[in-house]
Amino acid sequence: MTGALQNTRFLGIETSCDETGVALYSRAEGLIDHRLFSQVDIHSLYGGVVPELASRDHVRRLTPMVREIMDANRLDGRDIAGVAYTAGPGLIGALLVGAAFSRSLAFGWGVPAIAVHHMEAHLLAPLLEDDPPQFPFLALLVSGGHTLLVDVQAIGRYRILGTTLDDAAGEAFDKGAMLLGLGLPGGPALAQLAMEGNPARFDLPRPLTRKPGLDFSFSGLKTALAITFEKVTSGEPPTHLKADLAASYQQAIVDTLAIKCRRAAEATGHSRLVVAGGVGANRNLRERLRVDFHALGGRVYYPRPEFCTDNGAMIALAGSLRAQNAMLDLTIQARPRWPLDDLRPAGAENPLVGV
Ligand code: KG4
Ligand code: ZN
């Protein structure tokens, strides 16, 4: 393929956990195509993600998926400006598979490989949509491993306002689902069951909402669910009980997140809220925040639900925005732990410090 767009396309590769994602994005054309393979069936037997199995499956999937997306769009290496990959945070083995694969591919094609911060990619995912948010904004990042409230001034200019002191919001959904005997992935399964339940039946705590501050804590809520479940399991048809428990538990998580978002908006003066990460796919949370921010005269921006959870599209997009700083080197970058506020603004000489 030739023409003016030839060198603006980025291949994005996501392998931080149990999803293999590949995508093609260009700033001129927007999202060109994307593919996702979820390993959920592989891990469901074990009740959680098994890191070694995750790494092996990424190895198995990456080559055919990249070949497939390139062929389907009639592209080859000459049409690609850079290969963006998730460099962290995530499971180290899974990250190394994606990093080594992407670096090799980029080297073979003679283009830069761009090390992307997974949470920055989640945060920027709403820019994949029509009518994206303008900077600055407030961001709520809620995934399986993170719960962050972030003051976002520009790309790479992040101030963490609040974080979780123990479990992440997605982890709270997953652990709650496990307690109720639901399958993986826990968040969507619990949300599905909650649709049939009464959210007002059980009075579960909204942790840390009575104290000032913007941090979260979800482990006590999970314990409260376990205690309540144990207390009421006698005599009642388990399906009704479980649906009411799921609905009450979901309501407690949603209320807690919404109270802190409102507080953060008041503290910072931001009227735009970006919600991203897997829990951002939760319908109750989306609706609740939409209503709350409308009442404040503001607005909430979400990626479409499939781009809330892990995907290659957000990596390709983030890579395209970081590309100006990418270098043609062979360092394979993978950081299992990587604080978001370690990043530097786009345009700084080396935006990805310490990698
Ligand atoms: O962002 P993500 O795909 O992966 C991480 O980077 O962690 O988030 C996965 C998390 C899981 O904990 C999953 O249960 C949760 O997001 N999740 C949901 C929903 N969809 C995914 N939680 C609540 N409601 C949902 N609809
Ligand atoms: Zn994620």
C-alpha cells in the first residue's frame, strides 16, 4: 500500500495479562482494525490467571493474529510507522513475550518499537471514540489491578489523587463473584446476576466515604459480603439470595466510586471525567456517573465497553501519541510494577523514565 497515509500507521500489541490484543491505528485514519483473543477458558479451570499459561498462550497467538490483521488490511511492514507494545505494569512473563515479539518485529521492519504504559493506554482509550474529551480532565481508572483517581493535565502530566489501600475495584468484583460461586470473569458475571436482584436488601459498607480524602479500600467490603452471605444462607432459595447479594454488593462498589469521583471533581474543579479500565464496562457505574456529572454541569467520557477491558486498540493509540520520542534501539522493556506518575509529558526527551 502506498500514499500519504503510508507511514502513519501503528501496530499495537497488548499482552499484559490474559488477553492477546492486536490493532492498527493511525491518527489520520483513526482505528483501522483490531483483534482480541481472551484466555478466559484456559484459566477458568484454576479460578484465576495462571501466569505461565498466560505467557505460553501469548506466544502461541501473537504471530497468527498479527499476520491475520495485516493480511486482512492488505498491509505489510512498509506501511507501519512503529510497533507499540505494553511494557508494564502486568505479569512479567506475559509482558516479556509481547515486548520481545514487538521489538523483533519492529527491528525487522526498521521502525521504532514504542514501550507503552498499560494504565496510560487505558486512560487515553476514550480518544478512540468520536467526540473525545479535551484536556484537562479527571480520570477514574478501575481495573483488575488498579483503582486510581488521576488529575490529567496533558499526556504524561498525571497527578495521582487517590488509590486503593488494598484490593482494586475489579478485584473486589472478582472476589465477590468467587464468594458467590460465579465463574470467571467475575465482574461481568456478578453484574449480570445483580440485574435480577434487589440492591437495597443488604446494607453493606461504603468504605472510607465518611472520612475526607480520595483513597479507596475494598477488602473490608468483601469481608462484609462473606459475613452477610454466611448469616443468611439458611432456608432461602439460593438464586434469589445470591442475586440480592450481588446487587447490594455492586451498589456498594458503585456508590463508593461515585462518591469519590464527585469529591475529586469538587476538589479539582474538573467537570470532565474519563472512566476507563475493565470496571468501566459496568453498566450501573456508567449510568450512575453519567447522572452525577450531568447534575454537576459536567460530562463523563467512556471508551466503548470492549475498549474498557484490555485491548490492542488503546496500545496502538497510546503508541501513536508517544511515537515522537521512540528510539530505534533493541532494549526490551518490561516493568511488572510501574507507577503512572513516573511518566513524563509527551514531547519530553525521554518520556518513559526508568524503563
Ligand atoms: O482492564 P482490565 O481488562 O484488566 C486489567 O488491566 O486488570 O480489567 C479487568 C477487570 C476484572 O477485574 C473484571 O472482573 C472487571 O475488570 N470487569 C468488570 C466488568 N467487566 C470487566 N467489573 C464489573 N462489571 C463489569 N461489567
Ligand atoms: Zn487493563
